[in-house]
Amino acid sequence: MSLKYGLLGLLNYGSMTGYELGKAFNASLGFFWQGQTSQIYRELSAMERSGWLTATRVVQEGRPNKKLYALTDEGKQALTGWLSDAEGAIAEALCVRNAFLMRVFFAGELPPERAVSLLRAFREQCGQALEKLGDTSRAIAEYSALVSAESRNKYWRIVAMFGESFYRAELEWADRALSLLGDTP
Amino acid sequence: MSLKYGLLGLLNYGSMTGYELGKAFNASLGFFWQGQTSQIYRELSAMERSGWLTATRVVQEGRPNKKLYALTDEGKQALTGWLSDAEGAIAEALCVRNAFLMRVFFAGELPPERAVSLLRAFREQCGQALEKLGDTSRAIAEYSALVSAESRNKYWRIVAMFGESFYRAELEWADRALSLLGDTP
DNA sequence: TTAATCATGTAACACGTTACATGATTGC
DNA sequence: GCAATCATGTAACGTGTTACATGATTAA
């Protein structure tokens, strides 16, 4: 679901090809949702079939031809309809899935030092994610200063803010977990 | 993947039927992973076929017969093999998916008051999740005091700790987002 | 000259969700 | 009398992943 509406949302900013959408998707939404190109193409043709998008074939020389996708009125309606569904949003927010916690839950079956090294690796990885997100945040901030689509980029900043507090919380948690396991750095 | 190994992990504590596994799964791992019964049954028969589990038919009167699943040596090996795969764990930790953020990202297309009410609903829902998790934490703490399987319940507490800091971070984020949107409570 | 980028996709598989079916028993 | 619990599943569908295929262009 989210992938579909993510694509609609991006196409609402302007027409794009599947390839460009893939780039844009991973650059902007990538830190909280990933889209495989194969899935993106599948969703795009499905949405074209249901009339949410139109595709224009663009013939190119030296490069493969491409298809430019554009949002239709129905597509725009589908987007705003989805956004207006607050119930659905809350229901989705409840469906948290965390594969890493699954491993920690059963880490008692491991020799203690392996569990510790697992958490150490996780801790490091959180730090890296935070740094990477810093770039995203700065890019958004710059963009916000240049473009005056306040109604939009306000929310982008809020999303970036989430990422930062989320990773910071994970980092602090990993520290506390490690000290609980008697790991003194 | 995680569902499969979650089931293996629970069966490592003791043999159970699919139905019991479903209950145990949602009670213990439910706050970070959900399992539909239909999926659980499918995974169980698949794992039986690959020799990770054995099933014993238990005939009952007045109630439907049941199948008691038990971990085999191969199953136990599969579990520890999965736990030892630190690379895989980190790779999975990178695949965050957050359907709610997808909506916030595009919330600029909504009238401002609707976006605000979306975040307010989210905020409330975080509070409820925190309360519910408090029960889980207390249950784990009690259990920890009674049973002395320290090597195991230490990790359960760490997982519960994660839940708490995660929901608290979400709550604080929602507050900051709301004040950024000019919502004074 | 090797790899990456551009640009499209197909096929098969894995995992997750929804809806349905059965039929006795227990608690309100 | 009605709903929930016990206990199993099947079928169909939706979504996500992996691997593969094509073939020119461009930068290291």
C-alpha cells in the first residue's frame, strides 16, 4: 500500500519515468521505505490500468525509450483519499515490525560475548544511519530555504526529525542494553 | 523470515500446538511482530517438511484434534545459525518501514487542520501503546523474579526497554511536530 | 577495460493478509 | 440464546524480494 501511495505522492510533484521515480523514492522516502525497481514498475502498470496514471512513450536515440508517467484526476483523488483516512493511518502505525528485536529476544541462546558483539554492531550502525540522515536533513533544510512551498517542506522536516529522534533513541537503548550485559567500553 | 525463527525460538522453550504458538507469539513478540494464524500454520507445515520440526497428532474428545510441534536437532541448529548471523541482523536492521511517516511526508496535500488531527490521533495512540507495554514489562519483571533463567529473561527486559524508549521517542516527536504546526494544546 | 549509469521489464518465489469453513464447549 | 474460545486449516490475493535479460553510453 505505502509504496503505491508513495509513488502517487511523488508523481503529484511532477511527471516522471519509472526509473526517475525509483531514484526519487529512495532518495527522499528511502530511510523509512524502500522500493525495488521491479516492484515499482509493477505498481506503475497496475495504476495505469486502474486509470490513476497515464503513460506517454518517449522515443530516444542511443538510450532505451522511456515512459513518462503522469497523475490523472482519479490518481490525485486516490492520493488525497488515502491521506484523509486517519483510521487507516493509525491502524498501520500499530503494525510495527522489527526484525532486529526478534534476534535480541532470543539472544539468550547465544554465548554472551556474541550477543554483546551483535549489539555493538547495531550501535555502530545506528551512528552511521544518524550521520547519513544528517545529510538528508541538511538537504531538506537547504531546499526549504530556497523553495517556498512551506506547506510541503514543513512536513519533510518533521519526517526527518522523526528519523533523528528514532536513531538517537536506538543508540541510547543499545548503550543501556550493553551496560546491562556488563559490557564496559 | 522473522516469523519463522520466532516460531522456532518459542518451540525451543517447549513443544506447542499451532494455536498455542499463535497465542504465545502475539503475547510475547506481538508488540514488534504480528503473526496471522494462517501464516503460522503454513510456516509450521513447511518447517515440518524441511525436518526442523516433528508433529505429533493428539486425539481429543469434544474438541478438535491437535498437532503438537517439537523442535528437532536440525531445527535447533537452524535457530542458532540464524542468531549467529550478525551480518544478516544488521542488514535487516537497516530495512526500516514506517507506513505512518509516508502519510506525514505527503500531509502537505491536506488542509492543515486535518494534518494536525492526524498527528494528534497518533500521539494519543502512542500513549496507549506505552501503557499496554507497561503491562508487558511488568509481566516480564515478575516472571524474571520468579524464574531464574537469567540468560533468557535479561534479553526480554532489553526488548521491553526498547519498546518503551521507542514509544516515548514517538510521543515526544509528535509533540514537537504539533508545536511546529502551530498547534497549542 | 571494467564498472557504472541509463531504462526498461519478466519470472519465480517468499512472505503477509483476508475471508471462509467446521463444530463442540464454555461463560454471560 | 449469543458470543467467545478451542483448534485446525484452505484458497485467493496482495505485497516484497531475487535473479535475470538487454544493450548503448560514459567515467575511472
